[in-house]
Amino acid sequence: MTTPAALRPVCVLGLGLIGGSLLRALHDGGHEAFGYNRSATTVAEATADGYDASDDLTATLRRAAAADAVVVLATPVTTLAPLVQAVADHAPDVLLTDVVSVKQSVATIIAETYPGARFVGGHPMAGTSRSGWTATDPNLFRDAMWVVMTEDSTTVDDWLAVAAIARATGAAVVPAAADAHDRAAAAISHVPHLTAAVTAAVGGGESDLALRLAAGSFRDGTRVAGTAPALQRAMIEANRIAVLNALSEIIDRLVNARDDLRDTGTVEVLIDDGHRARQAYAAVANGPMEPIVDVEIGAAGWQEELRRQGHLGRVWLG
Amino acid sequence: MTTPAALRPVCVLGLGLIGGSLLRALHDGGHEAFGYNRSATTVAEATADGYDASDDLTATLRRAAAADAVVVLATPVTTLAPLVQAVADHAPDVLLTDVVSVKQSVATIIAETYPGARFVGGHPMAGTSRSGWTATDPNLFRDAMWVVMTEDSTTVDDWLAVAAIARATGAAVVPAAADAHDRAAAAISHVPHLTAAVTAAVGGGESDLALRLAAGSFRDGTRVAGTAPALQRAMIEANRIAVLNALSEIIDRLVNARDDLRDTGTVEVLIDDGHRARQAYAAVANGPMEPIVDVEIGAAGWQEELRRQGHLGRVWLG
């Protein structure tokens, strides 16, 4: 199913949790992969662990250009523009992808910074609340979903090259357009960070007694509030419109639940809706992955057909 | 530290997750414990596993009266009244406690049903999203917090008898008044069920693509939404006033975050507050338990002093 033979060299810019784990997954899998990080400390840690890393951005990009590597942007969205400018300056012909958790903002930054870039965005749905090189894990992406941007303008070779990186880490590929990705990510990732934060803030503000009594519901429900605030803000604020829409729905439903509880003494609607949705999620998460079928990548309308099947929750394992 | 020798026989009414786990913990610890459940199937399961259980409520209560057992109410709050009436009819002199997740409502039900009852309420902070006898676990309460109601009218012998049950299961005792317990429980348990439900409902309503992409933040943040709706509603609706207060604070903070994001593009306040609260929780949860000190149970004002130290997050291990 995977096609490691087709994998081109990969250059990872940014060796935090996601970028560092990607470098490790590819290298450990026998693929040519090298990385850059602006912190010499991180580079020293990666090098000591046996990985090919440098803190010289220009030299790294020149090497990527010479090797026709796929360059992966793996820094927070707020720091992308100067990296993209460096790509334009030192490796203008390479294929670019990224692992950032928003897709429309990244496309906009690239279009504004380097309009001629060859770019197929990506987003692996994996993470932990820890960060930095010491948190990296070559198995982080195993069986994870890796969204690969699939627009009408996406070319076959570039799409396959990015999808091959995802597959080489053990992830399944989910084709989607940038706006559909961003709506989904707001609903199942960005807004859950906000509900975790508000749950933590209200619980923690009650009393030391409350914190002492906190058990499983509080521990699990607030886990992601422990993620570094800068990382949380970077992804939420870069997906502002989709987050605003989903957050407004959260507020509306909570207001309705409060009014129900105050006026009729029941929270039946919200609890039942939440339970049904959790059961639906569990069925998807615990069930077998449904593969995308009957699409020839490159045939007329292949991008639209991949998106259509991706919208149904199917994954590409080719 | 524990005083198993002082433990009196225990009669558990209701053998679901909490009651069944309590019966198992006490029996497995070598203590005299027997139980009642209205479902013959559950009784058969418990008996097959080697526990002393019956589906005859009257006979069970007569046995409890003869043994001077402590009777533990371990059914949902909505089904307590007829049980308390049966206690009044068949075991009027026994000491009653409970394991229900709200304390003021239970006290009211008992006061209205059987005003002469000897009652010291309790609430072990433990659970899973599974339910029924098959979910029971004799280690469920190990290192958990077990709130024991500590009012000015509480007598020494009754308080110690209930605290001894908690200690025999491996739990730590947290003394609190019913209203303080209910406020804390709303903030760190009941409202987290509502935020889990709304997170699940909004995420699950987006698309199959969204459910397919859901990863750790959604999985953990919605876990308790998988609890049986009737159990969730029973605890939330029985703690209506405290839940309304905490839920209103949740809504106010989310509205402020939405306005901030819309008007200034930032969610800094909410994310920072949530992160700080989660760090404070982690420090309490991962740190050593601070024991209650310098209180002689029974000395003048002992109840108030226990409550004062409990409010600071200290636990009774005597």
C-alpha cells in the first residue's frame, strides 16, 4: 500500500513536536531526510540522537534545492512568512508542503510571500500537550489522519509526493480542500481547546477544595489546556472565521441548556445530543478505516472525487 | 492510618458501578459487607463472582438492622426516596450514608422522607464512563477523594463510621459541608459533563470528515459525554442551583473570548486563564496529599475545623 520507493528526499524546517517527529519517522524508516531548526540547542539534541540537522537555514535550503527535496514547513503559522521568503530566495523550485493546523491562512501567507511557490498543504492530526525535541516520537503519526490539500489546481505529481510522505510515517491520507479542512479543524480541534480552557478556568477558580476533588471528568476534559499557550493561540487565531462560527454554536447550545435547566429543570437536549455525537465518534474512531475507491489519480475530475470521498470520512491508502 | 478494626458491617443498596465496586472493595478487604439490587440479573452476576447479594430489599434491611450495619444508598438520586422509606420501615435505627454526587438534594430527600434518620452523607470522587456490575472494580476508590459530610450537627461516632468505610477502600477523606461540596462538584464534575457534551455535539454535527479527523483533543475532551445520559442528567439536574451558577460563568467567559477573537483577533485571556488553572490542578493532582493536622475529632468545634482544613484541599487519613 505505501510507496516508499517513490519517496523523494525530505527537508523539514522546524524540529518541534511535529517536525522533529517527522524527521525521526522518515529517517528511522530508511528515507533521506534532513532538518533545520533556528535553535542550536535543538539541533544539538537532534544530532546527538543521530539525525541530520542544521541551524543554517540558507545552507539547508540550498541542499534541498540540489536534492530536489520536498520542503516541509513545520513551524507555527506566525513564523512562516520569513521561512517562505527564504525558500523563494534559496530553493525557488522545490515542492513545498506544511504541517500547520490551519490551511487557508497558510495558503494566504504563501500566496502573499511567494506567489510562484509550488505548494500542496498538509496537516497531520497528531500531537500531545508536550512540545520540543524531547517530546518527539517517530511513531507519532502511525494510524493518524494526515490531511493533504486537494484543490482543482493541485497537480498529480505534487499531490502524490506529499501523500507519500504521510504514508511513509504510517498515517492515512485524507483529501480535503482548505476551507473544508479549516471548518472541520475548528469543530474538532480548535474549539475543543477553548472548551478545555474554560472548563479549567471555572473549575480552578472555585476553591482548593474543588481542585482537590477533581477527578476523571476534569482531568480528561482539561488536558489540552496544558498545551503551551502560544501554540494554542497560534492555531486558534489563525483559523478565526471558522472558530468564530463553531464557537457561536457552542455558546448558543450552552445558553439553551442553561435556560432549560433554569426553567424546566432538565438538560436532556444537550446531554442526549452530546451522547449521540460521542457514540458516532467512537464508531468512527474504533471502526475500520473505509478506503477511497475507484479513483484514478490524474483522471479528469480526480481532485473533486477525492474531496467527495474524503468528506464521507474515507481515507487514501494508495 | 486506616482503622479496619473499627469498621462495622456494611450494607450496600444498589450494585452499579459505585455500589458494586464498594461491595467488592470491602469484601475483598476482609470486611463484612452485603448488598441489594432490584435486578435479579445483577444479583446473579455478583453472587457468581462470590459476593453476598440479594434482590429482596426487606430481608436485606432486616439483616442490616440485626447486624447494626451502616447502610449505603448507592442508587441514582431520582430513585432514593422509596429506598429511604424502606429503611424507615425495616431498619429505622441504622446509620445511613450515600455515595451520590450531590449532597444538598440527598439531605432534603432524607429529611422529607424520614426526618428521624441518622444520616452522614458521602461522595467518592471516582467513576468511569462505563456502568453496571461488569464495570465494577474493587480498586476504583484507591487514592480517590471521598467527601464525608461534616455539619455542626454531625456526631463523632457516625462521622468516624462513615470515614472508616472510605478509608477501608483506600480513599482519602475530604470533610465538607453539603453546600460547599455541591459548588465544588458543579465546577469540577457536573459542568465538565456539559462542556464535554457541547464539544461532542458541535464537533459531531460538522461532517463525517470532521469525525474522521478528530484526534486527542476531541477524544479526551468528550470522553465523559459517553456516560449513560440518565446518570449524567440525574447528577446535573439534582445540583441545579450550583450548576446554573458555574454554567453562567462558563458562558460569560466564552462570550468574552468570542468577542475578543472577533474584535481583536486574540483568545489570549481565556487560553492563559485555562493554562494557569490546568497547571494549578496538575500541581494538586500530582503533588503529595496534605493531611489534616491538629484536630481532635470530638473536641469543641471539630466539625468547623475539619471543614476549614478541607476547604484548603487537605485530607483526613486518620
